[in-house]
Amino acid sequence: MARVIVDVMLKPEILDAQGQAIARALPRLGFSGVSSVRQGKRFEVEIEGPADEAALDEVRKMAETLLANTVIEDFTVTVADE
Amino acid sequence: MSAARVGVVTFPGTLDDQDAARAVRHAGGEAVPLWHADPDLKGVDAVFLPGGFSYGDYLRCGAISRFAPLMEELIPAARAGLPVLGTCNGFQILCEAHLLPGALMRNAGLHYICRDQGIRVENTATPWTSDFTEGQEIVLPIKHGEGRYVADEATLAALEANGQVVFRYAGGNPNGSLNDIAGIRNEAGNVVGLMPHPEHAVEDLTGAPSTDGRGFFTSILKKLVNT
């Protein structure tokens, strides 16, 4: 068993209206010094075998096919620390 | 001659399928219900992908619907020339399925918008818009939270150069879409997607802002009868 993390973020050139709204809310709550916020998604994928290169390739395929829309989003795949 | 048959797809969470079917019948066509889990297009002559919140908009709008068994039939058929119209969630599904380029994102103002909207028809070289005239301004209802059309610069330039921008918002852009885009078509022209709702604007009685939606249905039925 291993846990693989897929982080999905909007591409830098895509306007993140939700992230901007969060960034605007922070000063009202007393948090200062924040210049920007980008909002993304994190997927925790439990796989049955070890997180070897073949398994990670499979997760990358999942990310490309379903988890991310690569027209507007980038993703990274990492193995979670035990 | 028997009436042209227009399939209307229902996913779990689809809302506008009944209005779409009614609009098809209103224009003189036969509306054929298509079920997302049934990989059978039932020999229809065209397909309408209606709006709603298919699969609860989970993950991204249209991201799950795009892999429904029916879509496995519809995607190759659309690539082979079957006329397909997607409105609102249907437009989102067409983009997720890569039948149309680009993507639809959360409205720039973050609010869900429900209002009557001016729309300019920019391209009439599609089976869904031939009854309009280029530059014609129509009024249709819009109701969406994720209608901001985005695409990379090269895609956007190609859409503009090829006349693939079919509809633009007129009198103000409600959602921040690039180039005021309200709807686009594929290169061949048989697949069209737009955020506004023609199926809600075919009858005076229901209080729609106009009956401008009729043109979509008369266009496709003429096309199907004449070919």
C-alpha cells in the first residue's frame, strides 16, 4: 500500500477568481502581508502495490485523463511520506 | 416524410432536458430521449446536450459526464459529423470531451447569474444557426455559475480566424469570458456549444424574454429535412 498525492493547480496564466476572493478576504480577518492566493485541488490516491515508477505512471495517466483538465490546469504527482 | 429525430440526453442531475425536448417538438421534430448509461444513440439525426448539474458538477463541470457510456458513442459520431448542440452544462461537457476547444471556469464575479442576456450571432455556417443572420442580436436567458470561457492565446486566435466564435455577449459581458465569447463551434461546424439557453426561449406563454431560441430548432430541422 502506498499513498500518491496529485496536486492540481490552475495554470499561472489562468485567472483564479476564487483565489483572488480569498486573498481579498484575508486582510479583513487581520491577516496582513499576503500578496496573492491561488486555489487548487489535492487528491490522495491509495494504491495497492508499491509506488514504483510504473504505478506513478499510471497515476499520471489518471491525472491527465480525469483529475486535471490540462487545458487549464497543471498537476504534480508525489509519493506521500509514511 | 417522417419528422427529423433529435436526441436529448439526460444525465443524473440534468435539468433542462424536458424543455429541450419540448422545443424540438415545438419546431416540428421528434425528440428522442437518450439516457447517459445507455450507449445507444438510437439512430438520431442530431443530439442536444441540455444544461443542469450533471453528476453534481463533481470534480469539474462535465468532467464525469464526459465518460458516460452514451458519450463513448456520441464522441466518435460527433467527430464523424453528427450535429450536436450543447447548452450550458452541455457546453461544459463538450469542452471536457475535447469536442470543442477551451474550458469554462467560475464566473469572474463568482456569482451565479440568472438573467436575460443580449447575444450577437457571429456565425451562421452551422446546422444550428443557419436561420439567423450574421450580426443579428437576440435575447436569451442565461443561468450559470461557471460560464467564463477560457482558451490559450493560440486557440483563441484560431477560433477568431476560422469564424468559430458563434455567439458573443452583447451589452455587457456577464462572466468575464475571453473576447466576450458566449458560444463556439468546432472546425467542421457540426458541434456547437453555448452558455445561454435557447430551449427556454421558444414560447411566449412561459415568460421567456423572447422566442429567439426557436431559430436553433428551426435551423437544425431544416438542415435535417433538406439532407
